[in-house]
Amino acid sequence: IPTVSRSDFGILLPLIKVLKKDKKFKVEILATGEHYSKKMGNTFKEISKNKIHIDSKIRLNENKSDSTSILKKSSKIISKFSSLLKLNKPNLLIVLGDKYETLIIAYCAFIHRIPIVHIHGGEKTIGSLDDTFRHLISKMSNLHFVERGVYKKRLIQLGENSKNIIVSGSLARENLKNKKFHNIKFIE
């Protein structure tokens, strides 16, 4: 399971924990992207704080987000992740979301003929490259877990087989059920 930022890791964490407990699965974690950015808080430390072992790391060592920098970082991900795939030969890749790093990781798995499970496909982010990234990830994926029926419908419009799309709700919303919040008296 690749994680490229604090935002996707926070959503994936409960799923990672459940899969790691199940002896049927051997879950490996790849950390890359913003996790190793000092500017973004070196969030790879949060992964360790949650007692999750990082099996593979791809440090991008650049904080710029102009097109040339993104393409250089993408090239590095292709080179490093492709080598990891050849070495580890995973049976499945689970990806979440719409970041360019996730797209590049999914692309590598797709080329290596590794089945891809995409979480949160079919969604929309108006005025962002993320929509295109998300849809490209969906097109390469074999199985989809979407939040709502409208997202399933959008994936079907993109040509995905409805039998491979599961309306599962939001992992982020599920995570809220397990959070302990302060009561109003404490907040006041």
C-alpha cells in the first residue's frame, strides 16, 4: 500500500491495521511524496508513531511543484518503484485518491500487470489536475471502492464495469466513528 502524504495515510491507517492483523495478507507499506518533505513536516514520522513499519521509501528530495520538478520526481518514482515491483512481485496494489505520485505508482503496477484496487475513484475536484489523475488511476484499476452511488455512476460513464465497482462509503467517515472527541464542557 503506497502512501504519499499525511492526507492519504490518515484515511488508509485503519485499513492498513485491519489488513495487517489478517494472516491472509502480507501488507507492505511504501512511503514517498510529501512524507519526506521538511516543509510538509516530515510526516513519515507519523507512520512510525502509529506502529506501522515502512517497508520501502522513495525520497524525492525536492519541494518544488512546477511541471519540470513534478516530471523529474515522477521519473524517479517510475525507476525506483518499478525495481521494487520486480523484486517484491506483489499480488495486488491498493491505492487511494488522486495525487500525481499515486498515478505514477499505479502506472508502474499497471505496466507490470499487477491488479490495482482504487479507493475514492469517480469523485470530482473542480479546477484541479487531480480529477484527471484520479480518472487515469481508475482506468488502470481492476476493482473500485467508491464513496457514493453517484461516483459509481461516473466510473460507469468512464467505461468501467459496474461489477467491479463497490459502493463502500467513505474510509474517512468510517475513521471518524473510531475517534474520541472532547465533549462540549471540555471545549468550553
